[in-house]
Amino acid sequence: MNRSMRNIVLAVLCALTMAASAQVVTLDSCRNMALRNNKEIQQATLAIDKAGYQRKEAAAAYLPQFDFTAGYIYNSRKMSLIKEDQMLPTKSFNMQTGTYDYNLVIDPTTGYPLQVNGQYVPSTVALLPKSGLTFNTHNLMGGALTVTQPIYMGGKITAMNQITDLAEQLAREMRASKVEDVIYNVDAAYWQVVSLCAKQKLAHSYVDLVQKLDNDVKAMVGQGVATRANQLAVDVKLNEANVDLTKVDNGVTLSRMLLAQLCGLPVNTMVTLADEGRDDLDLSLAPSNYNLNEVFDKRHDVRSLELATKIYDQQVKVARSEMMPKLAAVAALHATNPNSYNGFENRFGAGFSIGATLKVPLWHWGGLSNKVKAAQVEADVKRLELDDAKEKIALQISQAAFSYQEAFKTYEATKANLDQADENLRIAGIAFKEGMGTIDEVLAAQTAWLKANSEKIDAEINVQLTHEYLNKVMGTMSY
């Protein structure tokens, strides 16, 4: 393949790649891509899973707990219960008294039991050898299977189950808040692209407009009806228009890259937005009436604070449970080797036991009561945070509603200004062609026309953003 053919193939491949990467997306498509790819939302989803596992863990505390314990120890020496052989005195039955008497040596001279150093001397003894009480304890093994059933834990288990259930709900509310934040950021980036695309189109129109005027002035200079100063003035405006066009082109590229990054796409992905070619957006003044209690019910951050307050109330119960008695039933099946139930023979011996444990706190120098008071203070602080948040949200909603109404009024005003700018531009153009207007008047009319169009575009986007923000603070975002 020669170089020219290779260049043609590469050009075709590049064109196909750009065509494949350029795709028309709607606002909902951008939202969905952002929700699928956003790392913070993925982390929040995992936090919900974690809270669910913790809730199940807390529920398991109601059920009996089964545990198996085993151990092994190697001892270097055997264990003996006595240090040397023992001589134990014996007894014989006395027919006369009906009791057992010690077998003692009788002194033939006195007829009484013989004493040596104040001690009676037994006539017969039983030998207890040390070897008989020495056991092979080189290898000690044991194990136990225990079952513990909580009966009353001072309300701690119930409170922990309430806490984990509320924590799972809190994780869901926090994820919903992150979703709204992501959607609001995507919407802002989306409408920024739409705004800059409209300004890009406007900049091209303005360049064409000034270029046409520049051509007309050059022709008039050639005919001697315009001066060189007039042409230089138009050339300056044309150069400024081209610089502004370059700035807008760069802004469009950067805003597309930001939107692609928010959507989880490669930043060099070329996307075409469904609204970027529209001349006018469908805008209408939305009702601004609201009920604060309904807003509080819809706001995820308020619900999060309410759940957090309930969690801290349950924490007070957990702290109080430390001051309450605790009762549990216990059963165990255990085995040891050497067999402690049968002369420490070298084999396993098993047995079982059943019982109950009771723990009653008596005196801790105020430590437990102060722990309860500290938990109560934390709950009160969280309740104050909730009340403060509600007051700030009420002010936030009022400000958002006023901003939206001002944005809509500004939009209506820019439409009227644009109609006036169009008419002024038309009149200035006619007057210039008929020789009754100056170059400066035409340039001023063109500049005013550009400003009016730019302000209308900004006002349209501002209405969209303030409306979206109003929905966000009122908890009525639809997605």
C-alpha cells in the first residue's frame, strides 16, 4: 500500500471514529449516564448494602448463639497429686462399740497404744504410692460446644435493631441526596453547553454580519463614498468578532468535556445535545406556592436529620441498658483429654451443663448515669441541628423562589429588548444604504443586537437553572 492510499484509509477511519463517537443525547440520557457512572453514588449504594448487613447482624442477637471452642496444650512434665508415697493408717470394726477403730500398736507394759514423739503408731498401714497418683498430662486437649440465649439485656438488643434499621433508611436518604446533587450538576453542565452553542451560533452570525458590512465599506471606499477610517473601524470590529468567536469555540469544547466527565464518558467524547440547535426553549412561569411541611417531608437532607435524631434517641436507650440487669441462659457440651471424669485416663471424656448468668450493675461511681446523660445531650444537639436546618431551608426556598421569578421577568424583558434591537439594526442598515446613516451607527446597532441576543440566551438558561434549583430545594426534582 503506497503512502497516498494509506493516508486515505487513515482519513476514512478517523472520519468513521468521529462519526461513531458523535452522538445525539438528551438531558435524560446525560442524567442516566451520570447516575450509572458516578463513583460517589456507587459508594452510597455500597453504604446501603453495608447498612443492610448490619441490620441483619443486629436481628441475629435475638437468636441463640452457638459457639465451639477447642484447645491443646503440651506440658513438659507429668502431674502428680502427692510428692511421695503415703502410708495411711487403717481401721477395724469393733464388735463391742459398733464403730471402726484405728489399728494401733499396743504397749505390752502399759496395755495402751504406743506413742512415739506424741504420735500413735499404727499397726497396719495402706500404701498410697506416688506413681498411682501421677498422670500423663503431656498432651492436654479440650473442647466445648456452648449455646447462649439472651433473655433480658436491658433493652439493648431492641435498641440496636432500631438503630440499624434507621441507619439503613439514612443510607438510602443520603444516596438520594447525592443523586439529586449529581443531577443538578449534570443539568447545569448540559444547559451551559446549550448556552455556549447558542452563543457560538450567534457569534458566527455576528461575524457574518460584520463581514458583510466590511465588504460593503470596502466597496464604498473604492467608489470614494467612504473613508479609510471607516474601513479601519469596521476591520477592528471584525477582528474583535473573530477573537470572540474563538473564545466561544474553546468554551464550547471545554463545556462538552466537562459534561462528558460528569456523565462518566471519556472527556474527548463528542456528544451533540438534543437542545443545542433550538432557537427558543419552552419556558413558562411555574407556580411558586408551597407548603413547608410538605417540603420537609420531601427533602432528603431533612429526612436524614430526622433519622439521625431517632438514632441518637436509641443511643440513649443503649447507654441506659448498661444500668439494667442482664439475664441469659447457657448450655454447654464439653470434652477433655485426659478424661477428668474417669481418673485422667488418656481418652476423651464428655459431659454437659445447663445454667444461667445474671449480671446486675451495683455501683460504678456515676459512670453509667453520666454515660446516659452524655448520650441524651448528643440527642438534644441533633434535634437542635434539625430545627436549625428547617429554619435555613425555609429561607433557602424563599430565596430560590424570588430568584426564579426574577429570572423569568428578566427573560421576558430580554425578549422585548431583542425585538427592539432587531428593529434598530434594520433601521440603521436601511439608513446606511440610503446615505442617511453613519458607519458608527451601524456598528452600534450591530453591537446592541449582539448584546440583546446574548442576554436573551443567558436569561433562557438562567430560567432553566433557577427553576431546577427551586425544584431541588423544594424536593420536587423529577428524574
